[in-house]
Amino acid sequence: MIIPVVTEDMIYFSKLKSLTNENYELLHVKRSEDMDKLNLDITKYIFVVDLNSVLYKQLTKRANRFCAIGYYPHVKKELLSLGMEIGCKITVTRSVLVKKLNTILDDIKGDINED
């Protein structure tokens, strides 16, 4: 399953990519043009979204069929409410995402399959 990761942070993306199991292929979405390559009208994606980046605004403008995992630096707790506001299925800190990435993806994938 392809998981678009919406972030400008290449180092963090690489870290997440190295942690994912073989069931998931992470795709780096580092600018709004990268979203144009996704088939947002037909495919329901699980996006991993950096809430500390302005790119999340492009996602909410373009996609109406998505589940999202929002993440934020622990020092910016106000971004937790942003995750809920834009409809993230789950919002966690960066460190929690690193520790539980595959478990979170498995849980959300199960929820999507039930819909």
C-alpha cells in the first residue's frame, strides 16, 4: 500500500521510510505538485501529514477521500487541535509516530477496509 507522507523534512521522511514494514511503501510529498501525481478522486490514501508544514493546506484543498495521521513536534501542542480540525484520524507527536508507525498504519488500514 502506498502511503503519501506530506512533509518538507527529508531527514524525518527517510527515518519513517526506514521503519516501515514491507506492507507499506512511503511516498514523499514535499511540494504541492507532488499531490497532482496521486489519483485522489479514485484511491483512498492514508496520508501521514506534518502539521508543522503549510503543505497540509494543499491536501485539504485537493482531497476528499483520505485518512490522515497528523504529527507534530511535542513542543507545539497547539498543533494537536489542528489535526482534529482538518479531520486527521489520529494525531501524535513525532516521537510516538516513530515508535508506533507500523501499528498505527495497520490500525487505520483496518478501519479503511471496514468502510
